[in-house]
Amino acid sequence: MRHNVRLDGERARPQWWRTAWRHVAIAVVALSLATSAVAAPAQDEELPARVGRLADFAGQILFSTQDKPDDWQPVGTNYPITSGANLWASADGRAEIDYGGGQFRVAGDTNVHVARLDDRQLTLFVAQGRVIVRVRVQDPGDATFVDTPNSHLTLLRPGLYRIDVAPDRETTSLIVREGEAAVALPTAARQVLAGQAIAIGGGEPVVSEVRYAQAADGFDTWSANRDRGYEGSRSAAYVSRQMVGASDLDRYGAWQNTREYGPVWFPYAAAPDWAPYSDGYWVDIGGWGPTWVDSAPWGYAPFHYGRWAFIGGRWGWCPGGYVARPAWAPALVAWYGGPRFGVGIAGGRPLYGWVPLGWREPYYPGWRRCSANCWARFNRPYGVDPTASAPPARHVNLAVPGALSAVPAVTLAGRAPVRPNLVSVPGDLASSATPMRSVPPIRLEERQAPRPPSDSSSVPRAASTYARVPAAEAASAARQRPLAPTPVPTTAPTRPGSSQPPTASRAPVTGTLQPPTSALAAPARPGPAPSQRGLEIPAPAYGTHRGAVPAGDVPPQRMQPRSTPPAVPASSGSSALPQIPAPATPISVAPRGAPPVAAPVPSVPSPPAHPPAATAGSGTGAGRSMPEPPSAPEPRR
């Protein structure tokens, strides 16, 4: 009764009273939103711990940043790829970028912008060309997006996806080899299952055709050959599969177990006078500062993770304790030198030198925004004392002959190759040197932008300068609408030459697609972007359950066998839009160790009417758990 009386009293109040309180409430809400907007950057100021790598390339690969989109420069193996990067592959080129959670590969005449790459999200914008995305790990909270001039795609599960954008940027085709995707349309989000292909055409995107995806070309074959290298990596017994560059260690070195450091990797055929961080060059990457780019084909993981030790007269790389998602560092070195260091031996020019950090030696990031948790990720796996508050007075590797690499300041600033410009530092000078408490205060100069090839004037504008169509707001709203299922036939087609009757195929599920609201903000500012929540998709009701990839200290799963694609009819669509080509030769992945040749068309049985139910910890997806690695794994021979 008292409650009703109070409500009646409120209704009896005059109109001006209710209006005043409404304005007060609006002001309070606006103030809280403004406060959270100001406080949000302070919480997300830490730089991402995941940075990609140009792992393989052919032809010419040009690179530019988002703030200088027309300043193209050639890049090669091991070049770091971060948010804001523009990449262009020449007509005869191709490239693979390993980003930890998977890889994306670009074919010739492809123009792509890495709109966002951080610990939880990968967003690509493909202005034109062909891109294959291999998503290997997608933990809860992770998200993978691919945008094109006329469509917005969400890759919902680990799998293999191919995106083709026509040169006129009016048509986008998506092929889902493995996994599941969603296409954001003005009225709904269209579901695309494994084995399906979909074409989107026009400025106001319309699905022109949905059909079976069996066709493959040389780009798919090259991608499949690259996949075998990752899936068969022996280094996965010692380090996480999400450590960028670890798969290349198998061909260029050997693993050994040690009592003090655990697993240690030793490179093959190292020169007698070789030392870590002595053959490469320095480059300024975003907010990270001086970043090392090594010249060796294996020179990525050992120079951005772990520590180096001089064991038995040779250098060995110590990856430390197992971490599912190790933190990337621009260079794990201790700096020496300054304006007065080595002036007498460098022709009156100051020297700057560096030595690789040894075991139990702390790494202090050169940027200011590194919390206690950030510091622990860089040091805890490598035996560093958590109470260490200052660098050691003398680093252990400084006593190794040739470990101190020193160059004149002009070489460091000019991004010139280090090895031909090394200066021999006498032992007494090296022993008396004191470590610097920060990176050298030198602004690294940019390389001169190369001119387009003389036989081609088709080097395009950077992908980051293209407008997104439809607008990001419209696509984001479309992704919030119900997920429209792709039509499927009531019976699966019979395999040619088979007398078996067709079997009933399952119907796709419907759901609601809820990506991060900022996933399609165009275009992102240069440098790393703050982390966001990933997709919030309910568990599918069809097929085997794909559980979450275990986090923490549980090793990530290995790649799962490919499943039979669901049956999909060729739906009718607009005849004015180009169609996906008819199936030719299916993509073929040979067993591990087999030569990379294409196989004949396999005999694929019809999909079962009712797939078996999954049990906890099983399935064919990315959530499959693997047992923890042994504390002292034996090297494979």
C-alpha cells in the first residue's frame, strides 16, 4: 500500500518537476559516459603483445603505414606487421603473414590493409585481390573480421577462408573451406557453412549465388603446402603454436634439453664470429621504438621472445617456460653506449651497442605504458627475479667475445645493415661500459619510398584510403540482426557413380550475431588499437561441438582433420552479377612429408543424416584440448 501511495504522489507532481529531474538524469548519464570515455584509454594504453610477421613472400611486397599511405617501401622476411599496415603484392608476388592465431596470405595484385591486430582481434580490409585466411586459434573473446568495399565478413570459427575482390571492387566472393562465417547484409547476417561459397555484388550488397565450393587454383595449392609446414612443426613440442615464427626453427636448428635452461634451440651453420642481433637492421615500429629485423630466414621468434645463452662454445636460444600466448618484444637486448662512448675508435662519432639478454636478466620495455602484469609477461617465464627493480650492473653475455654489437649512431638512425658497419670494441672498453637505462634517443629515419616498376603504373592507392561500402554503422547494425541461414536442400546430392540413395542433410542453425561495436570502425588510427570483447555467439546446435580452446598453461590444439562439407544448392540470383566458377580440381593436402602435388578428385561420401553427438573435450574444432607438455620433453630425431 505504501508503494502505491508513493507512486500516486509522484504522478501528482507538476510537469516542471518531472522535466527538471529528466534533465538532471540526462546530465548524470552524459557525465558518466564522458568520464568512462576519458578513463577508457588509460586502461587500454598498453601495447599489444601480439605482432605479425612477414613469414614468406615472392615477387615484390610493398609496405606503408596508415599515417603515410603513399610512402611505399619494399619489405622482406621477418618484417613486423602491426595495426595500420598497408600491403601490396605485385602481379607476380605473394606473401604470408603469420599473426600468432593463424596466417593470412595474399596473392598477386592484392591490396590489403591490416586495420587492427592486437591480442584479441584481427581485422583486414581487402580493397582488391585474393586473400586466404587460416584461423587456427580463436579463444572466447577473440574475433576475426574481413571487410571489403561492399561487404563485411565475420569468421566465426577456426578454419580456412578465401576472399576474392574483383578489380572494380563491386563483387566479393567468399569460400569457406573449413569453419563458419557470416556475411553482414543491409537486412540480415547470412550464414555460410563449411564447403559453401557465396558471392556478394553491388554497392548495396546482394547475395547473387550460394553454391558448393570445390574449385581450387595455384594460390590454394601454395596455401595448402604452407599449412603442412605449420601443422607438422616439431617445435610445437617445446613452444606454443601461437609463438610467431616458431615453425621455421625445425629446418634451421636442433633442440636439446638442459638442466638449467630447459629446452634450448641451437642454430645450424652459425659463423664462428656470429652473435645474436648482429646480422639485420633496426626499424621504428609504432610505439615500440627500435625494433630488430633479422636477416636469417629463422630470425623472428629467437629475437622477439626468450633469452640467449652461450653454452658449450655456441649460442643457444632459451624459450623459457611454456606460455600459450607469449608476449612479443621489439628486441630483447641491453643497450650500451652514448654520446661519449667509443668516440676514439669510431672516427670521432659516438657508438651505440647492444648485447642479447641472458637467462634471469630482466627486460625493461622502452615504452612507458607497461603495467606490472605486462612486466611479468616479459620476464617471469625466463627465471627473472620478480623483485628486480633495476637492470644488472653487468650483463652476463657481455663477457662472451663478440657478443657486444656496436655501430655508429648514424648507422643506427639510417636503418642501414648492421653487419657491414660493425665496429670492434676492445675488451677493456666493453668491460668498463655501463648499461643504458633506456633505448637510444635516436629518431630512426625512414627509407626512401621506391618508385613503381617501370613496366607497371598500377601500384594503387593504399587500401586504408578506400571508403568502406556500406557504411560501418549500417554493417554493424546488420550484424546485430538475426543470422539468416543459408538455404540447404532436403537431401544431399548423390556422389557420381554411386547407387546409394541420397541422405537427408541437416539444416543450419539460426542465431544472433553480436560482434564488437568498434570492429568495423573505419579506418583505424595508426598503431595498436585497444582490445575489445570478441564475438558472443551461442554454441551451435549442429555437428560436433567445438569447445573453447583452453587458456593458461594448457597447450593449444593441433589442427583437426577436415570434415565433409554440408550440402548446399546453387540458388538462383541476379544474372547481372558474376558467378563463382564451376568446380575444377578440389584442393588437395598431401600427408605430412609427401611432395606438394595435387591429387585427383577424391571420392567423398554423402554426409550423414544425423552427425554423432560430441562429448566433452572432443570434436573436430578449435576447442579440442591437448595434454600439458612434459616438463623436460625429449627432442625428436
